Amino acid sequence: MEFIINVISAVYRFLWGDLITLPLPGGGSVGISLLVLMLIPTGIYFMIRTRFLPIRMFPEMLRITAEKRTNAHGSAISGVQALIVSTATRVGMGNLIGVVAAISAGGAGAVFWMWLSALIGSATAFVEATLAQLYREKDPLYGGYRGGPAYYIHHFVEQKRGGKKRRWSVLAVLFALSGLICWCGISQVISNSVSSAFQNAFRIPPLYTTIVLVALAAVIVLRKNATVKVLDVLVPIMAVCYFGMTIFLICRNITVMPSVFRRIFEEAFGIRQAVAGGFGAVLMNGVKRGLFSNEAGSGSAPCAAAAGDSGHPARTGLLQALGVFIDTIVICSCTAFIMLVTPEERVAGLGGMDLLQASMEYHLGRFGVVFIAVVLWLFCFSTFIGILFYARSNVAYLFGDNWLSQTAYKLVALVMLFVGGLAAYTFVWDLGDVGVGLMTVFNIIVILPMSGQALESLREYEQTMRAR
């Protein structure tokens, strides 16, 4: 175990540690990690190449989300259902645990950098989701389609080989393995967070919470095609309830909102940071947790996007770009505002879920602690179901079309879910970050040279828009 922890820590430092250090005006410095160096310039590049798609095409994103459309293929999920599946993992633990972690480590200013990473990440999400649609394939086990980075990476490598066909490509295998490692790590974070929250709210021992969580998850994930049906109901309800509660709390504290925004922008640029290097902590924690929350560029959401049948690849890309906006600009901001409208003296010295639960207790008394525990349970539960939907295509790429390998990975994930609920391993967040970091590296390497195909699909779609 010690060896494994050391390996995970070393890879984590390589991906998220300071690769270069830049001096700041007025003293201090900021360290920039490999992942930030890859994702931020990539997002800016795609923003320019798509002519600021997240802003320019936002009305169209809303239109196609509201549009009723019947699938051309009966067994396929709709584009909106694909958005719901990917939103289930975005609007999940990242929106609670991730935001809390960012503010705990980086202060209020981290929220600004989460917003910025979401804005430029929307363009990246469009490109990778469109590529997933272009290179998807039929799914003989579950019906409909499957795909994702492992599949378009494989196609890219085949093109480089001159069209030579092979069962696997090393780069695609590395991506698929990284995804499976990441999702196992996330499974442990999910159950540990839920069991801790329920212990604080209801004094329920972690063992009982974990058993119920694993049993319910097993009933859903071990049944064929139950995942999408459950998420269709669960995700809209939990998102609307959480958003509604946040709006209520903001209205109750409307007079302090100007000071909250002022604090976010002041701390975002280190104005209130008293120590050298404070700006770097704010920037890195905001960007890192923003990227972890909205998943843009990591290659996770394209696994769901490939399964959607929206009628045009670019339509699916637009839906997934909207998902990034929903996740970070809306839901993550909800969590941040709940904590930031709380007087600082009431949460001084607190971190993690204790910080969020203390904020909710300040606003709503004991009901607030119970509410956040239940919401956390729903968010994390949907995340677990969603990541196992993602895993389908990666397991199929690595091991072929058979129920044995699919079921084996689900059982491993359920075991990780059980273990995480009983013991808090400090390296679990690192494991999740390592997995998503490796996925991002392999994904970005390929989507940059392949992006022309996604941009061509966008041009075709815009022509059909003008012809309407």
C-alpha cells in the first residue's frame, strides 16, 4: 500500500505540481502545472476557432435542449438523455465536494477561476463530444451506440499508420485504463463523503450508510439499461431542488451579495492574500477543481455523448457545451454562494464538508445539515451511476463485447464504493486527480489535431441553421 501511495503521489505531482513558476508583479510567484498548461491554452484555442461558441451559440443550445425529438434509432438514447447522463457526473460530487475543496484551499477567489475554466472549457467540451459522435459505433450488448476518446484516439492512430487495422492502439488503451482507474478512485470519494455527511446529520454509523448505498447502487448498475431511466428522473429533480434552495438563501441574504462578489474578485487576483504565493494557491485550486468538476477536456463526458442520438454530431457537441455551463456557472456557483454569504467568523478554521454543513446550519438550522446530507447523497449517487455508464465503452474497448468483463468492473467499483465508506484514505482525491489528469493528457494530444473535423461539423450545422 505504501508503494502504491508513493507512485500515485509521484504521478500526481508530475500532472498537478508546479511544472514552471512565473514571477508576479509586486512579488510572489505562481506555479503552473502540466494540466493547466494543456487545458487553458487548448480551451482558448478552441474558443477562437469556434468563434466564441459558448457565447455565440448559447441561444441555440437552449433551443435544442427544449426541442422535442424522437430518436431515429429506438434503442439509442436521445441527445438530451446523453446530456443528463454527463450532467449526472458533473452535477454530482464535484459541485459539492469539489467546490468546498477549492474554497477551503484557495479562498473565495477560487470561484472566479472556476468560472473562467468553465467558459473556455465549453468550447473544448464541444469539440470532444462532436468527435465522439463522429467515431462512435454500434453497441451489441446494450443497444444503441458507444464511443468516446478510446475510439476516436484509435481511429487517429490508425490514420497515422496509413489505415492499418489493429485491435488496440497503445494510446487508446492508456486512456481507457486511466478512466477506469479514475472512476474507481471517485467511487471511494463518493461513499466516504456520503457516510461522513450522514454521520454528522443523523449520527448513523458509516457501515449502515455504506451498506444501503452499495445495495441501491448494485440494484441499478447490475440491471441492463436501468442507468439512463434512473438518471432521467433523479438528475432534474435534485438539480432543481438544490438550485431552488440556493435562490431562496440568496434572496434572504441579498444585501450581502455585493460584498460576496467583491470578495470573489479581490481574492481572485490575490489582492486580499497577505502571503507571497497566495495568488498561486487561489488560481491553482480554482482551476483544478473547476476542471475536475466540469470535466471539459478530460474525455469523460464524450463517453456519454457518443451514445446520444441527436440527429447531428454538432447538436450533441452543443448540448455537452451547455452541460459545462450548467455545472460550473450555475450549480457550482450555488454551492459557493451558500458558503460565502455565511459570516466568516462562523466558519473560521473549517474545511471540507464541515465548512458546507456549518454554512447550511447557519442559514437553516438543523434542517440545513439534514438537507445538505440528503442532497450530497443524491448528487454522489448519480455520479456513481453516471461513471459506470462512462465505463461501458472503455471496458468494451479493452476486453471486447461480453457481459463478464462489464459485470466484473461494476463489481470492482461496488467494492471500492464499500471500502471508501468505511475508511478515509487521504490519497483517494489524488487517485481521482491522477486518473482524470492522465485521461486529459491522452485526450488533448489527439483532439487538437482532430479538431478540424469537429469544426467542419459545426460549419455544416450552422448552414442548416441558416436554411431553417
